[in-house]
Amino acid sequence: MRASTISSFLAGALFPVLSLAALEIHDSNFVPDHVLVVTKLDLPTGCQSRQTIVVNGTSPGPAIHLLPGASSWIRVYNGMSDDNLTMHWHGLGQRMAPFADGTPQAAQWPIPPGHFFDYEIAVQKDDSGTYFYHSHVEVQALSCSGPLIVDDCGSSPYNYDDERIFHFQDFFKKSDQQMVGGVRGVPFRWSGETSGILLNGQGVSSGMTATTGARGGTRGFYGAGHSSPYGRAPRHRFVTRDNESTVDDTSDATTCSLPVIDIDPGKTYRFRFIGATGLSLLTMALEGHGNLTIVQVDGSEYNAPVSTGHLQMGAGQRFDVLFKSKTAQELAADGNKTTYFLQFETRDRPNPYRGYAVLRYAPDAMVPVPPTKPIFDLPMDVAHWLEYTFQPLYPETNRAPSAADVTRRVIIDCVQKTDISGRVVWELAGLSWTEFTYQSPLLIDIYQRGQAAIPNYDAALKNNGWDPATLSFPAKVGEVLEIVLQNTGSLARNSGFVETHPFHAHSKHYYDIGSGDGIYDADANNAKIEQLGYRPVKRDTTMLYRYQDHVTPGDADGWRAWRIRVDNPGVWLIHCHILGHMMMGMQTVWTVGSAADIMKTPVAESSGYFTYGGDVYGNKTHSPSYFAYFNGTSKCGPVGVNSNAANLTRRAF
């Protein structure tokens, strides 16, 4: 979203004068817990050079570690000259102060160029898990992202010696501007298929040839230095170009060698897999090590261990895996081998991509070139992978609703079509929503107009679940919703083409109750759940699969169903996590609760949020003022001062 686009909305607007009562000023004496500086760099990526949006000088950005039961301030600087920015805390749910979900034109104005915004986040003791942060503007999340880890409070239910992060991203040869212009233009031009898959910033794009990496090259310790069950992990150290940390090193993308994960023999690792792709659904397997054990999906709730020979991950998903490395004796028996391959491939897209990474037991070993032929024949069928499988490790605390608990079902048909202007768009339940749909964020409209800005519930019930006046889906606190996403064949160009979609819900985790071919049949699915004795864990991103490449245009081809306990007032998104589809309108805005439920902070103390570039947006000459929503205390131990954050704060602009 260009900064000039927002500015044009605001001519002549009048807003209340800010009252400084109960506000805290974030001046030079204030040191945030973490600092993220977003800029553009011509970065060697995928064996090529491309202008890339980076965080603290790298892509992915530094891994942020949060302590459960504590609140934190994360300062995000927009160091770009002509683009707006937000930051979303993917998967954390209702853990942010109002206006801090990072969704432009839904929960906040974006951060203007040359400004910063302090996000206030509080995580609960049961939030321990793997998340990530990313921009929510256009396709910036292709590179503007990084791991977000909520450490365990004390010991984890699963013991391990160390951790590694596997942060996967798509690489496109086209520029961000070319991709955005194509999907928004007439005639429509798709952004194209991925040119490569990057792991921790390193990869080999299609058409390029990987070379042998130097001894000790490509720094494979991303996410290291954290173990269980020994209590709090070390505080995060930021990666900047002049202050690197061996703990959070991302790969050296100046080389054209394969990405590397370094490990030691005879240890148990927690591998944190993060699907930060903007398009690709990945399937992968690890050479020579048997099955992986999945212990958590999408953060928050640990699941009973699930063993699998290969892993499958869509955009926005996360999987935590326990991995046992080979002992020194096993390595010797394997011919003193020091490197093994991770093979990963894209699925359900034209022009599939295959890539490799290296699991390395000796950090001074050379990085090999890829094998001449695939190690694995990975399955092409993705629609049935571990469906109805993940169940809670602690069933006594699981609150998955039963069919009898459901108070309302919302059917959302996913339809691609050509609109009256000739643009190809996506509609969900007949509504196409983008960050340009509203002239000001809906949450701010509610603060300014109160109940008059809340969608009409009765009108929504008669209109596929959304109110025609506010273009928002209302939900009442206390409802138990069953949300069904229904896939269909494309109406655009009468093609009948069907796509797979990773659907993500903001605000809180839902309980995924499965998927299937054709049209959703509630009775049949309920009978299946009962027969299997299936009790789902909490999720925030699951896949709406296709079961055929093409069907008759408009016909159904697959469904995904969730259940959600509505207890989280606010303005939240549910959307496909393919970035191009989001820009084409594959998003919905949900208004949960009444105005009284939603307006959690006093209006006067909130008015700094009401304007683009308002009082809460700081810059070189202006110290912003914030209403501190959380008390900042930690239920897991003392919170120290992050000296690197202080240094970044002082030199960001």
C-alpha cells in the first residue's frame, strides 16, 4: 500500500483532540523490549540479486523470543521511503492491545514511511509455541517476516537438548511492484509461480546451479541456544549488520550453495518449522533419519505425539517436531557421513519446484551440491495428510466444542470471478474485501461512532453472514460458530480451475473439525468424528484442499470446517494466506461483540490512533503517546532490559 494512497483518503477529516490523561510518552527514556527496523536492500537472494524488504538488515528477520505470562513492547520502524507498513503477530490471537493486530484498514492505520509504531503484546502461560511476525501490506510478507517464539514457562512437556528454526519463504524473480500491479490490473496478470524456496534466507532459484559451499559456510544455527526442561531460555539477541549473533544467524545468501542446518550427534532437537511462504504448499522428508515426531501445530496447544515419514506445510502453518540426531557410532557405521539432505517440493501449483537443504553434523564440512536425482518419491496427494489426527496432549484442558454446542453455522463459498471492471477477484460468501475497501479502519470507526458502526446482525443472517452496510461479518460474544469454507471451480474465463488455499484466522485459535471432497455434510462429518473419537487441537491455519484440477465452473470441490468459541471482542480477519489471493479480495472482516464489548480503552486516550500518522506514530521529532493496556509484569520471572533493542532504538533513523 503506497503512502500517497492513504493520504488521499484524509482531506478535510476532523478528529477529537488527544487527552494526555493516563497516557505514557515513549520518548528517549523509553526502551522497547524488541526493535524491528524495516528497510529495502538490494539483497543477494536465490543466487540472484533482488530488491528485498528486510528486517534489521536480513530476511528473514531476527527471531523474537517472548516470555509466557508477560507483556512486551515491540517497536517497528518503517524505514522505507514510499511504502506503508504494518506488522502482524501471526497465530498469537487475542494477545495484543487494541489497534495492535497489524491489519491495515481493519484494526489500525498502517505505519507511514519514516515513522515507527510500538506494538503492545501480552502472551499467556499456555501460549508457548512457534509463531511468526510479518507485514500485512500487499506482498511485503514474502520477505518481511521472522520467527516469533513464545518460550515454555519452566519445563516443556517434551524434553530436548536444543532447537533449530526452519523458516521457509518463497522467492520470486518479479519485483513486488510487478506482482502487485499484475493482480490488481486490467487485464489481470498473475504474479507467476514461485521461482524458488528459501530456508532461513538461503536457496537456489529455478534455472540456477548450486555450487559447493565453503567449509563452515551458510551459518546453520538459526534458533539455537534454547533447551528444555531447564526453564527460561536465553534472551534473544538481535541480528544487525554490525552486531551478529551466532544464536540467530540466518544463512549467507551471497553464496549459491544449499541452506544448512547444523546439529550435533546424539541429541534430541526441537525443530520449529515455519511456513512463511506467500504461495507454496510444501511437502518434505529428511534423508536417513526415520520418522519425525510432531508435538505441536500452530502453537498454543501441545498435541499427543504424531509420527510421520514426511511433513507437509502450507503458507502460515507451523509444526514443532522432535528429532533425534544420529550418535557418533551411528555416523561411523554410515561411513562417517557428515551431511544428509532435506528434500522439499511444492504441491498443487503449476510448475512444481524441488529444492534441498543440508543437515550437517560437522560445522567445518563442505556444503555439498544437490543430489543428481531425487532421494524421495514424495506423495503427490496432499489432501489426506494427517487429517483427523492431531489430538490434545492434555484432553482435560481441551475446550473443543461438540456438534451440540454449535449455535450457528456460516457457509463461506470461495469463488473466483471477473468483476464488472474486468478485474479477476476472489469472493468469500459473495464479498470481496481488500485493504482498500474501507476509507478508514473499521475498529477506528467503531471507536468514533459507537454502536452505529457495528454490523447489523439480522441483516447479516439474511446475507450469507455479512452485513451489506458495513461489509463485515458480525458475531456475538458467547456464540459457538461452525465456519465452513467451500471450494469451487473458477468462474473467471469460465475455466473451472480449482486451487488449494491455506485459511488463517486472526483473533484466536479455532478447532479444526476436518475436510473432505464435494459439499460439506454436517451429519456425515459429525458421525465420522464420533466414530474416530476425534478431539481436535487448536489451530489457526489449515488447508482448504482441491480434489480435482478442474470442475464445472461454480461446482463444489472440497470443504474445510472449524468450530470457534466466540469470546474475543474486536475486529479480526479470516483470509486465505496466499498473498496474491488476499490482494484479489480473499479476506473477510469479522466484528465480534457490541461497541461496548470492543471499546476496551477510553476514547480520549485512544484518539491518537484515529488518524493516519496520528499521535501514536513516532518519528525523529515526535515522541508518541500510548495507553498502556497491559501491566508489563511477568509470571515467569524477571524481564531484563534488552541492550541491543536500546541501541537499535537510538540509531534507527
